[in-house]
Amino acid sequence: MHNFIPPQRFFPYLTWTEIQEMPNKENVVIIQPVGAIEQHGPHLPLIVDAAIGVGVLGKALEKLNTNIPAYSLPTLYYGKSNEHWHFPGTITLSAQTLLATLMEMAESLYRAGFRKLVLMNSHGGQPQVMEIVARDLHIKYSDFLVFPLFTWKVPHITEELLNTQEKQLGIHAGDAETSIMLALLPEQVKMDKAIAEYPPEPPAGSLLSIEGKLSFGWATQDLSKSGVVGDPTTASKEKGDRILESVSDGWVQVIKDIYEFPQPQPN
């Protein structure tokens, strides 16, 4: 049931009495991995985002100092993936359903006495939902600290392993995601079906980009026939192992920082 998560760090394995008696509960770090079930081209399974999130978190929790209390909730596998729904197999929630699910989950934790919650999101189509949830929860419960974090935003070495085009345009099912899946679930990766496909670029000199400071609304079918936006053919397990170690190291630091983070107070 706990997958990559160390069993002693898996929240559902606790009893209600253990939670009731837990010391320093206001600083215990609870982490909700949020993924997606969506197409990732012909070579990767639908579970990529969820698998990467829980794989990184599990590795981080293995490395984390045992004196820091931190627990993972079960992964929320479904997310807001409607940009991919033209490809069969994608399962999507509406933004409203995802938002309501996360709000009600978080309020249950608040009632139990927890005050630090991480929304560990691994799908690029829903950071805005995480941010709305975090802000609304804190407005409703002023002592509730909610951190809407993207799995890939911690310090890591991944870009050092990618070529220039992949760093700029490889946003889905490309080298990085394929490499880390070769490290996590190699039997589910079909490298013989891996193909490279990059999206059309905006006109030269344009301030707009697919993902960046000035982006626009798009669906994956606008960018790719295969569902791939990047080059998975250059992926390798060796790269994936290095990426997994590096990203999980970043998450060890983040969890430690959140455990030590005080409620902000005005001067």
C-alpha cells in the first residue's frame, strides 16, 4: 500500500490514538503527493506524474533525519488533465473538483491538530489550483501553513544532463521524465516506441512562450501528434538515477525547512 514511501512514514499506517498522542503536532510535516493519470506518449504509462512524485518523496523520506516528523498521505492519482483529454486513457478532474478534494482533505488534517501541509504537485497543468487551495486554507485558518510546491522546483542537476533544445522545449514525456521512469519503473517504459517531437516555436522575437513568464492557453494536441513534447530517445537509467538522487536531495532540504519554518509575524 505504501509503494515507494517508507512504511514508518506512511500516514495511513498510523492509528488514531498515535495521532492523538503525537507530540509537537503543529510542526509535523504532512505531505500530499498530487499526480495525474494522463497520456505521456506511446512509450510511457499514464501514471508518470504520480509515479515521479511518490518516487521522489519516498527517496527523500528515506534520507530525512529520523528526528524530523514527516508523513506522506496516499497519492492523489487523479488531477486536472483536460489539456491531454484528446488522447485516450487520460482521466481528468475539473479544477473545481480537485480544489474541493484538496480543501476537504486539508480541513480533516487541521481538525486533527496538524498545522503544516505540503501539496507536492508533479503535474504541470495544475500548480494554480494548488496555489488557490493554499491561500484559501490559510485565510480560513490563520495558523494553517500550506505549501503549494512543484516536485521539480527544488534545486537539482537535471538541466545539466539535457541538451539545449530539450531544456527549452522538452516539457512532456521527454528526456528527463523518461529517464527517471527508467529508474523508478523500468518495466513500464517502452523505449522501442520512443519518438521525439517538439512543438512549433512562437515567431522570432515574440515575448510569448508555451510555458514561461508570458504563456497562453493550449491543449497538447495543438503541440504534438504523438503526445510527446520533447525527446525521450536520449533517456537512460543512468541519467534517471542521478536525477532521482538530486531531486530527492532537494526535497530533504525542503521538508527540513518546512519543519523549522515559523508562522510569519509582522514586525
